[in-house]
Amino acid sequence: VRQALWLTKSQLIPGLPPQLLSLAQNPANQIPDQDERVQNAIRHARFWDTTEERPDKSKYSYTLLHNLLHLCGSLQSGHPAVGRRIFAEKYSLSATWKRGEDLFQVRGQNGLLQNSMDPLPELAGKQEVAGTADHVLETFYPVAPTIDLQPVQVYREENCTGFRDGYRYPHAHTLYFLEGRDARCTLRPEQLRAKMIMFSFGNALARAHALYGPQPRRALDRPITVQAVGTNGRVFHFVVFQLNTSDLSEDDGIKNQVWLDGDMELYDFAKVRPLIKKKQVKVPAGVSGYNPETFCKFLSLTRHAVTFSVAIRAGPRPEIHAARTTCSPRSHSKKLFHASKPGIQCNLTVCCFAVGQIHMSLPAAADMRREEEEEEEEGGGLNPTQVKMSQIVMPCHSNHRQELSVGQLLKWMDSTACLSAERHAGSACVTASVDDIHFEHTIRVGQVVNIKAKVNRAFNTSMEVGIEVSCEDLFTDCHWRVCHAYATFVTQRKNGSKVLLKPVVPRTEAEHVEYSVAAERRRVRMIHDDIIRDLLSEASFQHADSLAAAHACVAAEKTRVESVELVLPPHANHQVNTFGGQIMAWMENVATIAASRLCQAHPTLRSIDMFTFRGPSQVGDRLLLKAIVNNAFKHSMEVGVRAEAYQHGGPNRHINSAFMTFEVLNQHGKPRRLPRIRLEPLEGSRRFQEAIARKKIRLDRKYIISCEQAEVPLSVPWDPRNQVYLSYSNVSALRMLAARNTWLLSSEKDQVRLYTLEQKSTLSFRVEAEVKVHADRAFMLLSELRHRTRWDTHYQKCELIHRVDDDNFLYRVVTPSVGHGGKTTTQEAGVLQDFILLASKRRPCCSGDPYIIALRSVSLPTHPPTHGCNRGEVLCAGFTIQETRNGSSLISYYNQASPQVLPYISTDIAGLSSSFYHTFCSCSQYLLSNKAEPAPEQETSQYQATSREEPAEADSLSSSLSST
């Protein structure tokens, strides 16, 4: 055991964890007639299931273990979570880790494994895990810790749980070991316990590599727990292993934890005949010395996570990363050790391998179904606009690689979205535009495509439809997401007049979030073309002439494709117009041909940029489809496609344009390097530079909008070229925070309410009250941050750095540095804290929408952190102002607390202070005293005076940013 603890970098804790002991000691957790049924299981294994007078240990231990497991399985009727497990025998485990200068590997087929759909909960909290850093591992000095491990030769470094990707039961629950099962290897109790520790550790480490990749992590985001039971048919040993870290190379840092409870006897004797000595019965016939505590502990390991499983499944679903290791046949193997200690197989080697990873998101089918069920329960039923479509992929839908053609998928997506839009509108609808689509995975023949569409929000005559596409493997019951898209549909006129749409009423929290953010997405769509024009006019791109002399260039003219399609009745929709999905499928087809001509291989479509249908076409039209490669980057290329419609002898009508991004994958699934392109003399340079601008937009969206908070810093660099998406992210974050329905009332005083919201590792708060001021006037007063110093004591100074446009401003705010408890600390007395904030304001898009003032931190190269000021960061903050009755407004202030902001409100949340009340009262007093609107001339002159003071500073900022 000592050696196993060193190899696994673990701290030994005697006994079982308190959580399991409480389960074992609670009579309510026992099986009816438990003691009698356990003793019957012992008698069956020792007496009834044999014809021998004294059965072999390997036989009765195996029978007894299965009898006890069968007895525990009777819990399934009262605890359905037990049915979410399965047993596996003869599985092959392989886990590799580095310890010191050596590389170790545990592998082999050992024990009976119980797998589960749900992971075991961690048994030690974050504080206990952090406390293991102080534990000192036992040394073997002067003997090497690899004593009795023999070197052997291996040529492959593997990490494998023994089960394929997407297996429905991926989590190891409990390992069961039988002493003496193999007659060739007899283990002492100490060796059996060491074997249990090593293989529990191996299963946990292999799972960690599958979840987080093979790179060592000093602290796992979620510790992995694996249990083990060992027995010889009479004596039982229990091990619970919690993997806290996969960084095992050094002795310092966080340690793993092992709870060990051994030498627990289930009974003393099992005799066919009584043991008589000196005419006295020393041991009676049958089972004697039964110890019920041993089976209670055995049962507690089985019951572990039964009561926790519901809570676990309701939590956020972790993304599964399937990591595979590959090595070249010429990999170098130097030194290898093999364990000579009986029963333990550990291999350690000092090798150099080429290791690659394939990361694949495979959400479980049960989790995806559970999301839909919870959504239905929350809203009292299905969304009335929701439409679902399921299609099995047939060979006629696939390409040469037996994968679903993207064009066919676009047709199905457009059909589903159109049905959802028409269900809400009650009239015919046509596709107006489709936002960017990024395809995460491909779909193969035989798999099922599940498409779900519902109307997120309806405006006057247009509506946004959200589309979710997932794939289902019928044989493994594995589901995963393929793509997500937003499409805009418009209603067709009736008798020459527009059809006004009824508003969408969101019912669930998710629908409220989509409804709120849809207005901001609509705003971005309307200025999409302006963004590209601004980028082309302000940015400096690589000049196309410098590429003409490059070697191994492919002429852009070679990639040009033109194709004519005749619109027939099967290509039309129920309105006798050409089906929008069919047009997109034809466009994808010619784009794929153009991309293939550049790379001379079969490309994979990764994304489609936002595109708009400019006009309809009808049956009998000829559609002229043109495609050409606009630009080839290092590992991707952009193909532009244009669709024109014409009647025989008539002019061409521009129907649609789209830009598609392709990649070419090698045999390992990695993007291949692409050849450069030689541009056309006329329009080639324009297309080349526009492709760079669109790639810049895609990168901005990925960095600013699509990433999780943990993937990007709080303060995103502000740049004139990404200001639109920073503003979108700023407003959307506040809208999403305000749409949550899980706010909890923390305190209330004189109608001023403080709410809190806990999400994963963040704490948000909301302060709201009703003020007798018109919402429009309150919006004008609060949107000018420079006036906040009049009512907020935390704002010592606020200066306008740059006026971006009419709705976005950059400010520098100076506040006192506050420690925990809301007071200035002695060490920080006199030290200030400053923030660089982007303020984005929005007026209501429709009736019933609130006014929005959103704040978030950005970084400016012209305003770096200064001496004497601690630079703070704001993740998401701002005001929402809702018009109420009698000219009043409901004002809500939100803040997603960062470490720099939390000290200001920690005492308020704890109920020890009411500073939020005094601050909000000051805000109300400020609004009431300025509720009278100034004369238009006075307000205009004040605004113009402000504007005259800004241009010089704004120009210097813009020039500095451009040079940067």
C-alpha cells in the first residue's frame, strides 16, 4: 500500500468517508430482512451451490459476491437510479502517467467493473482538497520507490478506459476483486489492497484523460471518484479513491485521496459439520459469527450516488473529450519496468511518443431528452410554435464519403423553420435571411438527424426562428449537437397589404433569454453590410499584388464554376416559389466543386456566413449559379457563390449570395495546409480583401461572443473594427442576466429589493425599485455616467474617453479600493481602483421592452494600468428601465460580481448592512430632482458643448489604436 500511495501521489485516510458511513449506519437504507437474506446468501455459496464437502475458495467467493450483488440489485424497485448501471468483465484498462523522471502504465484485465451513466459525487470538498497540498508523501529512502519493478519494453503509450467513445455507461462506479480467483497468483491482504488502489486510480486517470485530455492538470475541475471492493469470500476490503489531480510528476501540490477500510470479516466460520474438540462443540454447523456491519458497508458503496443521482443529472452537463493516443511504428522505447510484485501490473517507461488528440463533444442521449422534458415541465407543455423533424440519412442523401450532404441538411433545416414560422403567423412565409452556421460534426449514413425549430421573437412583419440540429446513432443511443442557426422569415402580403404578426409570449427561462437577445441579433443583421464596408475602408490588409509572385499558386480562374438549374415543380414550395432550401443546396454543390479544384481533394464545409435572399424565383426560372474561391488562408478557404434567376430572353435577377468556408482534412482528421491563390486581374483583389474582412468578423464573433467566460479575459481589447460585436456582447449579456427566473430575494427595505443569483462560480445581484419618473427621462439621466458621481459615493471620478457612436461610449471610472466587508482596508488606504468601461445603451425595440444601459470592462492600449491605481474589471453590469403605470418606471441595476466588485456588496447580501438601500435612495432622489425635462435648446447646446470638447481626444485615441 505504501508503494501504491507513492505511485498514485495519494494521501491515505483510514476508514470510509463520513458520507458512506452515514448511509451504512442509517436503518432506513437497509434491505427488508437484510441479515437473514445475507446469511442465506452465505449458506448458498458455502453449502448449497456445491457437491463437495469443502468447496474451493475461488468458487464460493465468486458465488458469494454475485449473491450479494444480486441482493443489492433488489433496491432498483425503490431506487430507479440503480438501473442506470451495468457490469462489465474482461475489459482492458490502460492508463499512463509520469512520476518523477519515469513513465508508468497500469494495464490489464482485472476485476468485475460496475459502470454507471452518472459519475460518483466527490467526497472531499474544495477546502479539503486544497489542504492535501500540505500532506508530505512517505519516502522510501535509501531504497528507490521503484524497488521490485522490473524494466520491460513497450512500443505504445495508451490511455483507454476499455470502452468505445459514446458508451452509455462511461463512468466507473465500483471495482470488485476476488482474492484467489487466479490459482497462479496468490495475494496477501496487503497486496490485494494495493491492487485495488492501483486499478481504482487507473480507472479514474483514464477517465480524466478522456474528459480533459492527456495533459497534466494540477487540479481537476471536478474530482473523479472510483470505489473498489476486495474479498476472499469471508474477509472484505473497501477502497474509495478520489482523483483530484493528474499532475503526478512532483511530490508537491494537491494530492489524491484514498479512504481504506480493510480486514472486515463478514462471518467467522461456515461449517458443514460442527467442529468438536474434547467432546465439546467449538464451532457449530452452519454460519457463525455473522457481522452485519460488513454488509452494511458493502451496501453503502452500492447505494452511493443513488440519492445524489437526481441532483447530478439536473446540473450542467460536462463536455466529454474523447482523447486517443497514436504513436508511430518507429517510436523510441528506451527503458521499461515491469512489476514483479504478484498481482500488480504496473509498467513504467521513459519514452518519446507522438501523441495526438481528437476532441469530440458527445452529450448523452438521456441528458438531451431531460433538457426537453424540463423545458416542457417549466412551461406547462410544448412551445406552440415548436416543430420537430427527424430524418434517417439514406445513401441518396450522402456524398462520396457516406456523409450527409450539407445541401440536403440545409433543405431540411429550412423546411422545419418555415413550418414553425407559418404556424405562428397563420399565413405563408418565406426565408429572408439565415445567420452564420457553423457545422461541428458530420453525419453518416444510417444515423438520424433531429431538427427542432421554434419562433424566438416576432417583430412587425418578420420573425426570428431558432434552429437546433442534433444527430442520433440508433445502435449506441448516442446523441450530439451538429449546429445551431437563426433564420429570419417574413410573411407574404395578403391582398396587397402587410400581415402584422402577433407577439411571441415566452414561457420558460430559455425562451425568455432567446426573446430578449433576439432584438440585439436583429440590430447586428441590419448593420452587417456596414461592418464590412467600415473594415474595408479603415483596415489595412495584405496587398493582393504581393501574392502574384508566390510559388505553387493556383489561379483563381481555375476554381470558377458556373452551373444552370431549371426550376421544376418538385423544387418549389407550397407557394409555387423556388424552395429556399433547394437554392442553398444548389449553392453548396457548386461551392464544393470550386473548393475541390483549388485543393484537388474532397473538402469539408465548416461554416456559412450570414446571407440574405434578395428576391424570389418561380417554377420555370433558370438559376445561374456561379462560384469561385475568393481567398485561401493557411488551413481554410472562402468560396463565394452567387445565384441569379432569369426567364428565357429576360434579364438576370440577383437572388442570393453566400460565402462558405471549407477545410481539407488529412488522414488524422486535422486541417491540411492549402495552396495560395493567384487572383484575377479585375475583381480578384476586391474579393480577396473582402474575404479577409469576413474572416476578421468571424474571429471577432468567436472571441467575443461565442467563448465561455473561462476561455477569455474579462476585459476584451477594444478596437474600432470589433466595436459592433463588443457592443452586441455587452447588451446581450445584460439581457440574458435579466431574463433569468431563478433570482432569490435577499433583503428588502422600503420597497428597495436586493436579489441574488448563483451560477456556477459567479454571484450576481440585482437591486430594483419603482421611481416616479418617466422611463425615457430616467434612461437619459442614467445613461450619462459622468453624472453618476452626483449620487453614487463609489464613483469618485468618471471621465469620457471616447464617444464611439450615438449608443456606445468609453469611460474611465475611479473608485476607492474596498476590502471584504465593504470598508477600506488599512493596507489599501489611499489606493484607488479604476475601471475602463464600455457603456452601451438601447431604447426599446418593441412595446413592452425595457430601456437598456449595459456596462462591461474593456482594455485600451492608450490607458494602461497606472501606478497608484488597481485596475478592476466588470464582467456584466447595467440598468434596465421598464415603463410602469402612472408615469413611473421600474429601475433595476444588475452586476455579475467579479472579485473587484464583490466586496462592495458582500455585507449587504449577508444582511449586515444596507448600503445598497442608501445608494439607491440617492439615485431616486437624483432622478426626482431632475425629472423635469430641460428645454430643447438648452439640452442641444449642452450636448454640442460636450461634443466640441471630445473630437481632439477621440481623434488621438483612434490614431493610437490604429497604430497599435
